[in-house]
Amino acid sequence: MPTKNSTQFATSNLDAELNDWKARGTERDINGHSIFIIDEGEHSLPVIFMIHGFPTSSWDFQGIWAELAKSYRLIAFDMLGFGFSDKPNERSYTIHQQADFAEAILKELNIGEFHLLAHDYGDTVAQELLARQLDGSAPTPCLSVCLLNGGLFPETHRALLIQKLLLSRFGWMFNALTGFKQFSQSFSKVFGEETKPTQHELEQFWQLVNYKEGKHLFFNLITYMRDRKLHRTRWVEALQKSKLPIALINGSVDPVSGSHLVTRYKELKCRLDYLAELPTIGHYPQVEDPVAIQSHYLKFLATL
């Protein structure tokens, strides 16, 4: 395995766990790009469709996968620019584009209806999908939405310094200077004090970031923060006017979207059918405490 001082992990150096995850999925041509999709479970079971966050991948959900798979068909994918999917080097990534990929995957897999579980960047994609459900343009019915920590409202999203630098006009330069050490420091900051990622976990996340030379994309992908401001009205109204049940499971000590996010969510009178606040957990609840997440999520699904 590469050392902690490595600035880029070669594709061939994926560790055994990541190789296994990759082998369990497939890469399909979706909207002209190779997109990694993992689809497991009997087709007769209800579907949970998962959307990951920035800058990670579907691997984020592996900790809760086995338990949910006992009762559901599970589908997750690596969004364009992430994980094992294609990573075009261009600054034209948009949330609407990622939502188009999500809908195309559901169509490709002949999904009739689904439950949606999202995190971080994926929350914003979920908001756009929810808006499409609301305006009647969604091709596949969604049954429920569960949101883990994410920047649902631009006014409460407390971006890290590195995120602000990457979004600036000098983003390409800061991107080039970002290595494993800088990534590890920034990434670890958003976890709870008692649930920091291990060295091994950090190396796995870094391998996924660098797959298909993906590190160079940080400053391209970060433009989603602008999307959140531009489409705030549409995406907040999707939460306020939703006809679908919504759950919010949130790590409270997340410096980016912790307890202050829940406060704002309630202030804006967004629909909320199930709330779980995890007092010692940070920005990656499904990684930090998978047992609690799967327990709360299954409780929410049982109420439907």
C-alpha cells in the first residue's frame, strides 16, 4: 500500500476491500460516460437508491450496506467526477447534470419506484430530484427521502478554508498543491473527536479520489457551492412543499452542517417526518457510526 506521503495513488494500487467493491459493481455507459453502479438484492424487494457526497464515492455506504440489504434492493453509483466513474477535466459539473445521471440510471435499471438516501453533495442532488418530483417532471416515482449531513441551505453551509480556496479563481493552483497530507487534515476536521478516520480509511478515500487521475478535479467539482446559491429558492421550496416523507439524520458536531443546520431546517418549516440528531458525530455519520444510521433509517422506513 502507498505510504502516507504519497501524493497520488495509482489505479493498480487499490486495496483488497476497494477492489472487492469495484468487482461487485459494473461500469455502464450513462449519458455518454462510464458510470460505476453497484446494484445488489432481489429485484422483487423495495429499492433504496443512494447518492454520496464530495469528494468521496458510493464506498461511503459500505458500512450500512449489509444490514439494509437484508430487506431492500440497494443501488448506489459514483457520480460523474467521483470514485470509479469517468472524471472529465472540465469546470462544467452541475447538480442538475448529476440529477440527470441519477434519473438515467434508474431508467437503465428499470426501477419502478425507490426510496432515496443521500449525503452531503448528494443531498443537493436529492433536492433537485425532489423538486422534479414536485413539478411532475420526474420519470420515476420516489417514495421517501432521507438526508444525512449536507449543505441544504447556502446561508448555513460553513465551508472549510480549502473549499473556499478551491472555489476561487486560484483554485487550480491550490488543487495542484493538495496532497495526501493536506487532504487528510481537512477531511479529518469534519469528523467527530471520537470518530476520526483511521490511517487506513484515509488511504482508501485517497485512493478513490485519485482513481482515473481524479485529484485534479477538486477545483472543478467544488462549483456545486455556486449552484446551491443560484438555485436556493427551488431547492428550499422542494423541502418545504414536499409531498414525500423526509427524514433528517444529522451528526451534531459537524462544523460544516451540524446542529446549526437542523435549527435552520426547522426555522424554514421544511417538511420533517423523522429527525435523529447524533450528539458526538460529525459530517460522515454513515462512516462514523453506521450502526446508528442503519437503525434510524430502518425506523424511518418502518413508519411509511
